[in-house]
Amino acid sequence: MTSGSGTPAVTSPVPRPVWESVLGSDPDAVVSQSLAWRDALFASQRYQDVSLLYELPTGARVILPMARRRPPPPWAAPTGSWPGPWGVGGPICEGGRISEAEAAAVLADVAQRGLLSVHIQLRHGDDSAWARAAQRFRATRHGCHVLDLDGGFGEVWQHRFRGTARTAIRKAERSGLDIEVDRSGRLLPVFSDLYEKSIQRWAAMQHEPLWLSRWRTLRATPAAMMAAVAWSFGDNCAVWLARSAGVPVAGLIVPRHGPYVKYWGGAMNKDRAAPVRANEYLHRLVIEDACEQGYRYYEMGHSRPSSPLAAFKEKLGATLQVSHALQAERLPIHAAVEMSREMAKRMIGFRDV
């Protein structure tokens, strides 16, 4: 712990009881800021917990979830909140709100820690004070689709789903789909088989070699990561599966925490799922269940504006919420990685979809 006159006291890593206390007081905390998500991330031992607890002179407490990849030495390893595929970390604030001056004190401490590279993905709707206070960080805008469940499923169905979504769901209801929901992880192997079919489809759509698409996708979201999330969340992580004529055609992985249900993973056999509108039907059932259980939001994740994926989410009533990522580096690693990625895309004729 470090402290000084007018500066925050800092503890790292954050003690579990403190995380639980601050998290419970933050009404805007999302699924990926939960203790269950943190436990899943560190279950593989691939990352080191370098989370930071700030106790500010004002009395406010802020947690910044942070992880660093093993085994490079600390000064040579990028640090993320959260790293890569683990998504939104970002500050967890006692009471849910913080002033710009308090945010500036936290970010100033992060910036002076001598880290090779630090990436902070802020949650949607949590940008104002943090983005204004981020003088030493490069801020980039992202979009996150969120469906407001206020008013219950009847309100969502009638006033937020578009007519095309309701038509698709009615068709699915006549298609004789069988639906199974599992909260033990038992259906993960079935989901993984559908995920492989999705990877093949994505590779073709993106004009990307299948081996490269498979390596890139499974490196970001391996089966072990899905299993860790299912194990860590327990009953609060559901695998929803649709079968047509006994054959699995579509699946969703849906963890939940606080006011949020999170659409984290989706996969399908499009040739069999699309004609019976299995994907829309699964989302409809997840949303109805979330409403019945008293959840307030269905977080559908990041997607490129105007993309087919964004259009699908908006058809189900989700709206695009702005979020920011903050990046600080001692060396221009991010720019080099992005340049290499763009060069590789041009070489293979990659198409964003």
C-alpha cells in the first residue's frame, strides 16, 4: 500500500471482501466486473492479478480490475482492464459515481506506474468523468448494444422488438424447435461443435483462410475459457440450445450478475438455423426469462456500427451505447500491432462483416 498527502492510498491486488463490498454498492456494475468473471479469468493461471484499490482523500473507494499476462517480467508485459477477449473491466466505484478530479487522481497513478502498456475498457454509460480526465491516455470510441428490459417482456415485445423480429419469432414458434437450458456446463461440448461451424462460416464471409480464422477465434475464446466462466458463475451462467428435428442448430452462453444478463457467446449451424429462425427465438426466450427474473438490461456486446450483427441486435430492440477504451504506452506497441493486422488483412483480402 502507498499513500501520501492529497493522494490516494493504493492496495494491489484488491482483497476479495473489499471487491465484493464496492461491487455491491455500484448499481451500474456489469457482468464482466463481477467476482465470478474475475475468478474465471484467473482460473487458468495465464494471468497475474494486478488489480488496484484506490482509497481517495474524499473517502471514495474505486477498484480498477487489472490483469497482466504471464510469464513476461512486469515491465515487459501489457496490462489490461480487462486483457483482450475478457472485455470490459474499467473502474468499479463505490456508490456508482465519481468526480472528474477523483477520476484524474486514479488515472494519474495508473499512468505513472511505468507499465509497458495499459488498456482500460470503460463500461458503456460510464465515460464522462473518466474520458475528460484521461489526459495521459489515448481514448477511442466503441459501441455496445444494450436492450432495456424496463416494463417487462410485454413492453419489450410490443414496443422494442421490431416487426421483423416478431415475425421471425412467430415463424420459429411454428417450426417445432426443442429448447434446452443447462446451468451445469453439460451442454458446452454441443455448443463447441456449433462454434466450429460458425468459425467455418465466418472464415468464408471474411475471405480468411479457415486455419487462420480458427486459430484467431479459438485463441481469443478457447473452450477452456468457456468452461471457466460456466464453472465460476455456476447457476448464473446458462447455455441455451435449440434443436430442430433432434439436431442442434443454435446456442447461446448467457452469464448474469446484478441488473445485467450478458449475451456472451453465440453459435449456429446457419443452414439449419436460419430457415426456422432459431437464433431469434433463443434470444426471445433469454430476454423473457431475464424479464421474469427481474433483470434490467440485456447486454449484447460490442459490434461494428451498421454491420449485419449490429442490425440483428437492433432488430431485437437493443440500442447502441457509446463506450471508450483508454490506452497508454511507453512504446508504440498498439500502433505496430494495428499496422501489422491491417497489412495481413490486405494481403488475404479480408472483409469486415
